[in-house]
Amino acid sequence: VPNIPQQTVPPGKDESDNVMVRSWGEPKSFSFSPAPHWKLGESLSIIDFDRGVKLSGTRFYVLKGLGARLQRALIAFMLDLHTTEHGYQEIYPPFMVRRECVGATTSLAKFADNLYHDEEDDLWFVPTAEVPLTNLHRDEIIPPGMLPFYYVAYTACFRREKMSAGKDTRGIKRGHQFDKVELYKFTEPAASNQELEKLVNDAEEVCRKLELPYRVKELCTADLGFAATKAYDIELWVSGCDEWLEVSSCSNCSDFQARRANIRYRPSPDEKPQFVHT
């Protein structure tokens, strides 16, 4: 059973009912048709799709030269921004986790076919750093006055993408392996929506500093993730594809994940433990 949407979440039947919240910057116009990234990547010799397929099969690619350096620089930029300006603590977690860790963040029964799994050791390759970050405080009671916790983590992410049938998978979109910087918070229940808004702004700051026009949409009830009770997407305008693409999804999961991972906090020394919000 998924989480229950907050009453303020816009109702809807699919992503077309998501609601525009705000935008920043104006997409650039060109006197020519911009090339898509998969053509630019090959012409600049920074992405090698053929060798990615040779090494690992379809939906894998090799970044090389300035492409690899750009990837590394963007990861370092985001980690430095969030740790030095936004107050997050950097975490470098394992890229493989136990079965119960995956189950704490989402429905393993529903999404197992979309994940990579080492059957012998029953370890699961992380689809996002959200999984290990959620379970950092698994089976813990956080002492009074400690919350909120702000964490930022870089991981490679691994997804079989079986659920992307019929969608555009050209270039580096929907690859089986990709890098991501994740923001994650543990908060008291009364502060979780406020902390969500701050987290969205922290993610937006990356786009503003890179001078990338973007827009923020609130997700309708039909488009919410399994664990989310309220969520926003940040989308960038990609001229070469002539479309807006989601680059960040920010969710308030209330106590949904905390209950599954048994993560509680004590509001004061004399009070009973309560579940945190994530």
C-alpha cells in the first residue's frame, strides 16, 4: 500500500495534471536546430556509445576525455555547494544494500524486477542513494534536540529500466548505470513540509548557479512516488531534445519510510519515541 497524499496535493489522473509552481530563466532560442546530446557527445568525442554497448550491452555508455572530467566536476560542485553553503553532511555509502534496506524505502514486491540483485549474497545494487541514506539510522532512537539531519551523498545508481518501455531512451537518458547526488533529511513531523520546501530550493540553487533555465512542478496524486505524500519535480529545458526533462524529484515521505526502517526520535527526555519524517 503506497503512502497517502496530503490533502493539499492536486488531484489528477496522470503527469499532465501536475501543477506549475514557478520557473526561472528563459530557454535560449537559436537560429538553427540544436543537435541532441547524443550527436554532440559523439562529434566532440566525449561520449562513446558503441564501446559502452561492447562492454556491457544496450543503455550503457563510456564518458571519456572532457566528458569524464565534466561529470567529475559536476559531482564535486554539487557536493561542495550543499556541504559548504546548505549545511549538509557528506556521506559515501555502499553501493549494495541488504534486502530489508530496499524494502524500507519502497515496495520491493512491486519494483524488484527493476533492480539489479546479487542472488548469492542477497545484496541489491542501489537505484538511488536514498536507499542507503534512509537506512543509516535504521532501528535507532534519535536523542532529543538532534534533528534535523541533513545528508548529501554521491553514488552510482543501477536500474534495469524495465518500466521505461515505450519511452525515449536515446543517448544517456534512462541508462542502466548513472551517477547522482542525493539530498536527504530526517526531520520532526511538524517541520517536514517546511524542510521539503528548503530542500527543493537547495536543488534549484544548483540550476541557478549553472545558469540553466528550469521550472518546478508539484506532482498530482497519480504521479506521486510509492513512498511520497507530497512531491515536486525540477525540470530543465533541453534544446537539443526540444523538451523539458526532469532532473530532480523532491519528496516528503512523512513517516512512511521511518516506520518500515524503525527510525524514531525522542522529542524530549520524558516523552515516548515517535517516528521521524524523511
